[in-house]
Amino acid sequence: MSTTTAPARRVPASAPVTAPTPAAPQARDWWRRAVVYQVYPRSFADADGDGLGDLRGITSRVGHLAALGVDAVWLSPFYPSALADGGYDVDDHRAVDPRLGTLEDFDAMVRALHAAGIRVVVDVVPNHTSDRHAWFREALASPPGSRARGRYVFRDGRGPGGDEPPSSWRSIFGGSAWQRVVEADGTPGQWYLHIFAPEQPDLDWSEEEVREDMLETLRFWADRGVDGFRVDVAHGLVKDVDGHLDVHVEILDTGIEGGNHPLWDRDEVQEVYAQWRRDVLDAYDPPRSAVAEASVHPDRRARYADPLGLGQAFNFDLFACGWDAGEMRRAIDGGLAQMAAGSSATWTLSNHDSVRHTTRFGVPPREGVGSQEAAKAWVTSDGRDPVDLDLGLRRARAALLLELALPGAVYLYQGEELGLHEVADIPWEAVEDPIAVRSGGEEKGRDGCRVALPWTQDWPTFGFGPEDGALPGMRQPAWFGAVSAAVQDGVPGSTLELYRAALRRRRELTTADDALTWVDDAPGVLHLERPGGWRSVTNLSEVDVALPAGELLLASDPAVVAGGALPPGTSAWVRVPGDDGR
Ligand code: BGC
């Protein structure tokens, strides 16, 4: 059982920086129990027909988001970018990629979303810029030791002529984490750190100018009516590079406790977020929210969700689970227990970095391999390894009801409301993800969940763009038409209608009481009770289980009836007489 309390508020005496956008919803704590829908702008909807999704495309689909019933959208980066990492290589944090629109288009989009009662969260990428950012270009043109280089992590190389990288660290996307530059006089020069792709040089957060600039970025978007921020790689930023150049650091080993890892989750990073909270987030009325993407040891997650810092943090534990009741129960219990006082739990099954869970749940488990890894192996096999797509979809529908029954906020990923599967057979020429590119195709990367959405059955872009428009770089597979939004709209039992009904019901059923009580009645079953007298039952076993008698509120399979059998791979919400004391 778990209950949240309101965070302490410290609105400064000074007036709010701007008046809130007129149509913006005012509640301060909206993010606690919100259903947030992640839009990956470049593959959501293409209004101008250049083959790339854009802001006007998002505005044109506000009706879809409103009918779905989401509380907020989170936009992955829409900033100018060479797309070396899907937009997470940002050229200018305070501008819109001209291919995606203008600031006026952004304002119009925010107005339309707010008018539909939908809040807006934007991604900020504070750990690095792109290598096309004005600061980085200035750094390349400036000598070693200059102020311009000091905004990034430039170091001399080792060995004769400085030909060796400053340390043995590997980048998350493969290869060395250091890239050598050519100095202005044409000679081989210093090296700079890039934890991700070489096109994403890491910033040096010990520099005051770097800190101030991000505050400006936050204010820039908050002034335009943005309600909150998703903070990319929130556990990065502050590093102790020089103390560790001699040490081989496992770049992905973020599980080290104690805040002493040279690159990740250092205790000092919380000072950055305390300043964001004090100087920006709480300087607005209503305060702007923030959610941390922090891949840290679960015991340290709460630090990122501190109300005096970012306030909320993603929990990727459920996201990592296979179709296994024990694993999921542990993830849920852990998520509730680790919730920071004054924050709320968060749940997610898919995002732009994962194999879609609809497919993941159909990939057979592998001994000693996590569900995400097993699914990645399936993608890398070009879809030739066995997978049961129908089973995956069936389980994904059941998982939705489980997730939405939990206390806290839920983050959905675009296209999951259509039951979209991963696209596993993207041809090499179309591949975009640096993980795939840098591994020479050995890894397939994350492109398969970033293919342009199908809105209609209309060939050739399935309503993603105008009929005579350019095709998206990653072509949509032929099967997309049959699962498009238009085909599912109004069709009883469709995945789209299940999502709409589930979000509607959740809104009716959710109270301010975040208690959750497990009802332990059968192996392989996740049966929980929520305040207000309703239950969610999910059958993860291989056999039918009995569903309690009462009023059936919703089921993931239309054949389910209250008091009847709940087949494997299904969920139901039931109101049981007497549960709420009536
Ligand atoms: C984002 C990724 C991105 C990386 C580097 C993440 O965690 O979600 O898509 O590649 O940060 O910015």
C-alpha cells in the first residue's frame, strides 16, 4: 500500500514570469496521476508532405489525442538537428527544426492542445548538444584551454603525439567515447568526450555558463505555455572525468550505489535540479513539472523524483518485465515502495528506445535473458526468429489494463493505442539509428518502433502525409493499413476502442487515494484492489482463472464476463459488491 502527499511548494515572492496561457489547465498536481502520450514528432503526422512528421501534423491530430483521453503529450525533440540520434542531437535548444515548423506553429499546437484540455511536456537534452551547435563550432575554432572548449569535455590524447584517446571508455552507441578533432591549423588535436554518438559532445556542467543556459532554455519553453519537461539522461550531466582517466569504466554500469560513478548519477547532479526547481519550475504559476529519465539503481531513483528537484522519475522496471506475474509484481511493489515522498509512481511499457511491447510479449522467453534483450535479438534476426504476434497483442491489451489500474502516472508511446507491432525488417539503406549504423547492422537498433504512424488505409503513406507527399525515409510496411486508426475507429473490440474505454474508465475510477491492495488468489494472477471498490485482475498463467462476480467494468477481451472465466493473457476490471463497504 502506498499513499502520496502534496509536495512542499516554495513559490518565490516575485511575480510569475508570465501569465499562464489562457486555455492552460490550472491544477498544480495534474502530473501525479496523468496519462501522458509520447509523440515522436518526426513519425507522428506529416502536414507539409516532406516525408517528415511536423508540428502542424500534431495539431491536425489533436482530435485523435482528445478522443483517446490523454491528459498530456510529451514531445520528443523537435529542435533543429541533423538527426544523428533521432533529434537527441540538438543544434539549438530554443528553436524549432525548420523542417518541422516554426515557433508560431509550436504556439498554435500548444493552443490547440490546451483548448482540448491536454497539457504539453517537452523533452530537454541537457547532457550534450549536437556537434553543429554554435557552441561546439566555436569550440572547434578555438584553441585548447579556451573558454569555448571549456563548455565541453576536451582533453589531450595519450601516447606519442597524443594519438591515443584520453581513456579507454566506450560510448553507449559503440566505439570509443572520445573523438579527436582537427585543430584550426589543420593538425590533429585534442579529443572530446561523447557518451553517446560523436555528433553528441558532452557538456561540462561544472561551467556556470552551461548551467545558466539551460535555465534560459527552460524559461523559454515555459514562457510559451509548456506545462512540463522530460529530462533526457538526467543521471548524466555532472562528471568527474580527470579523477578517473586511468580507470576503465563500464559505461553502461549505472547500478553502482553511492553516487561515486565518474559519469553517472553523481550526488552533485541533484544540485542542478534543485536550482531548476527553485529558479524556474516553481517560479511559474502553476509550477512546471519535470520527469527524469534516469537509468539508476532503483534505490536511488527517488532522488530524481524529489519535490525539491525534478519531482518525478520514470520507472523502467515494468518496462523490463517479461510476461511473468512474479516479475511484474516485484516491479510494481518496488515502484510503489521506491516512490519519493511527495512524488508519484510512474509506469511505462514502451517508448522510442524499446521494442514495442506488443511484439515483446510475443517473443518466447530465453533462459537468462531479459525480455527487452530477447526482443532485441528477435529484431536483429530480421523477424525470422519465432514470435507469436497475436499472443503479443493479446497480452499487450491485458497489460494496458494492469498498468492503468496502478496508482500514479502512466506514459504511453505513440502507436501502442493501435496495437502496433515492431517493424523488424527495415532495409539497411533506410536504417537511421546510430546504434545500428555504428554496429554495421549487427544490432538493429530502435528504428522499428519509430516508423511513421498509419492513420488510414490510404496508400502510399497510410494517412501519415498527404497522398502526393514524399514518402517517409523508413517505409511503412503493407500491414500498417489494416491496423490504422481509421480502420479501428468505432469498431467494438478494436485496440483503439479498448484504449479509449480504458482511459475513460480510469478517469472515472481514479480517486486521490493511491492505495493498492493485492488479493492473492491464484498463481500467475495479478489481482489488485483499488479504493472506491474496484479490482483489476490479470491472468498471466496458462490456464483459465475465475473472475470475481460483480459488475464488469472493462475487459481486454470482449468475450470475458463477470463471474466467468478469465482466460490466459487477459485482464478485467470488476466492481465487487461489498468491496467499498456498500
Ligand atoms: C533518449 C535516447 C537518446 C539518448 C541520448 C536517451 O535516453 O531517450 O533516445 O538516444 O538519450 O540523448
